[in-house]
Amino acid sequence: MDIDAMGHAIDRAQRSPGSAAATGSTDLARHALDTFVVTHALDRLDHDFADAPLLAADLRQSLARVLVGIGSYAHAATELGKVLATRQQLAPNDAPALLGTRIDLAGVRLRQGDTAAAAALYASALSAASARPFTDPLRTQAEAGQARVLVAQGHLPEAEKLQKTLYDALAQRLPATDPELLRLRRDLITTLIGMGRRDEALAQAKPLVALDRTTFGNEARETLDAMVTLAQLQHYRHNYEQSLALAREVAAIRLKRLGADHPDTLRAQHMVAMDEVYLAQDGPAFDRAGADLQRLIDARRRVLGPEHPDTIASMTLQVRLLSKRGNADGVDDAARHGFMVQAIALERQILAAHQRQLGEDHPDTLMAHGSLANLLSYDGQYAEAVREARLTLAGQQRVLGSEHPIVFATYGLLGDIEVDAGHWAQARTPYEKALAGRDKVLGRDDSLTLETAWRLYEVLDHLHDAPAALAVRQRYLDPLVAKDPATLNASLKDVRRSALEVLRTGKAPLTP
């Protein structure tokens, strides 16, 4: 190991202009570990162990795992590819070491966003491991990895079935604190989130954080992963303040332990940015959220690549921020149009990337179609907006099922577009379907349900259907208005303000 070269490199980086702001000491240490420790050791393997290729492969795989740990995924994939080639040549197909290499490389490929390569590697590993006992760690890892690929590909029901079968079998034989069992629980929660079963996921996520803390420690990766998942669920329940506090805690720990450019740090910072964007309501807040988000996008492009799913996720968040800025109070028509033009162009890039990488029927691709419909409506392009929204709805019903929460969101989107276009009568049915579905799936008091209720009330009032408007008001709006605003989260406060405004300007009779 060239200690002298490593020391000089770190010194140069620390002395270079702006390095303190751009690159923290943890990032410098990660770079030095990759360049001067791991790479130097790898360079010696073929020379020092020329007569023992399998031993060299063992050492190379161990070093590749170090690279995975510090977030050097591309380098890790290269080295694991070399290990795989050696073992395929010298070891039987079902050899444990060969299975482990396939599983390790599959995991790295999945982290890189290459689902096709990950799927092939996991399938190969699982085929070779099928004769092993059900609880064999290698077979378990291969099956759990295959399920994670299914989630990434958008095949959520199949993933849940596989994860649940595996979890139920292992839970009978392993302690609750077994690391693989805990990871499988986290995977299952992620799948439930994607399927829209967020209350069920939340009920499992809260105790899992406590169990991970006890099992692994407060700052262990497993614990922090569980905390990010819990933050995600709080966000989806519109508890943005709680989500932000959790996400900031994780981001601070990961920044300290892993550095600013580690993919896990960037993942936590994405959650922070997501909450900041949703909570932003004025110019200064938009500016702060926008600056943080742009830094995140730049980092993900540099570290992961411009079309990595994580990079695209942060770009999608940027679209939302542009949309919020364009629809903010006090924004004139020219500025609004300017924001929408930027947002539409960016959303079309995102949609094209999803179509290339994921296919037309992937939930993320369909979501991008829906987002584009929303933006087109904001910009007054109603005919194209309706076409995109209907395409989204048909695809989501086909892929996710008619009871998925996102389907009811798209019904609501159709209603919004028709209202914006002045087609009040055409907006009624989509809003009624959205309200009935959200009431059933999310509950009467959910902020999305209540938002749909005031929008439907406005339509019914405009159509002079006083009895129907009164029924909506009595079931949804009056109970919301009667609540003390101090007891409501930011999302419900916004919905309450909108409901009050609609009730003040409406024509329907007051509640007797």
C-alpha cells in the first residue's frame, strides 16, 4: 500500500480551493481507501497469488465488498465480474463460493439500477441453490434478491407473494433478530408501500425501527434504512414535519459516517429534499428547497449516472417544485408559463428515460404520464392533458388493479383537468369515483380524501345539485372545519383552508 502517495493526495485535496465546502473529510477518506488501499491490494493479487487463483478470487471478493460498503459500486462490479469469471472456470456450478459471487454481483447491479443484469444473476444463483435447504443462507439471499428485482421492475404482487412465503417459512425457524429476517421485513414493507397499502406498512415499520436499534445499534445501516422507510411512510401519510425530522437525523449520521457522496447519504438527503419541497409555501422556502435539490441531483448524476433510478427520482421532485412555484400565490401569467415550460420539458425527459429503462407498463412510467397530464393542464393544454390522464388511468388499472390508491389519485387528476378546462359536468364522475375510493382505502379523515371532497363539493355547487353538495359537506367538510387548526398537520391545514374558501363562495344551502 502506497501510504506516502495516499497522504499527499489527501493533503492536495484538502488544500485545493473550495475543497472544504465541496468534499468533506469522510469523502476524501473514502476516495483514498478506494484508490490507495483497495486498488493497490487488488493490483498485487494476480502477481502474488498467480499459483492460487481461487484464493486470489476469495481476497478479491472481500475487497469488492469493501468497495460496496464505501459506495464504489462501479469498481465493485468490475472486481466481482473478475471473481465470477474465475470461479465459473474453476468451480462447480453449485459451489457455495460461486453462488455467493453471483449474489454479491447481482446486489451491486441492482444498486446500479441494472435490473436486467441483476435478475439474470439472481435467477442463475437460485437455480443452482434450489437443492439446498429452504433456510440455507445462500438460497434465502437469492430468493430475497429476486423479490427485490421484481419490486424494481414493478411486479409488486409477485414480489409480495415471494417475500411473504419466504418470511413465513423463515420466521418459524429463525429468531426475530436474525439479520436476514429483519432485512426481509424491510423489503416487505417497501413492497407494501409500492402497492399502496401504507397503513399496513406503517404498522410494521414502527416496531421494526425499535427492533433494529436493539439488534444492530442506533447508527447501524439496518437501523438507518428502517428509519428512512418510516420517514417515507410518514411523508405518504402527509406528516411531512415528522418525516423531515427523521430524514434529517439519518442524513446527518450518514454524512458523518459515510460522506456526502455515498449513495446511502444521498438517499437520505433525497427524503429531506422531498419533505422540504412539500412543505415549501413561499419564495424563500422554494429557493432553499431548490438549492438543496439541485445539489442532490448534481451529486446523483456524478455518483450514480444521469439515468439511474435515484437520479430520475430527484429530477421528478424538481418537477414538483417547478409546478409549485408556477402555482404559488402572486405569480403572474408569464412567470407561471415559464415555470410550466421548464417542468413539462423535464417531465418529458423523465418519461422518456422510464420508457427506455422500465417499459410502458411500469408504475413509474405510468406515474410520469400522470405528472405530464397535470403539468399540461396547468399550462392550459387540456386536450393533451386529458389524453395523458386517461392513458395513465387505463395503465394503472391494468397493472396495479382498480383498488390501488394511485388509481383514485388519477381519477382526481381527471376531475381537476376537466374543471380547469371549464367542463364542470365532465368533472363530476371522476371526482365521485376518486372520493368513494379514497374514503374506502384511505379513510374519511385522510387529507387526500378531504381534498377530493371539497373539489367535488365545488363541482356539485356549480352544477346546482344542492342535495348532493349538502351530503358531501355534512360527511366530510363540516367535521374538518370544526377541528382546531392547531391540532392539524400542514397538509390538513391546507385542505381546511381550501374547504373554508369553497364553503364561503358556494351557492349550496348551509347545514340545517
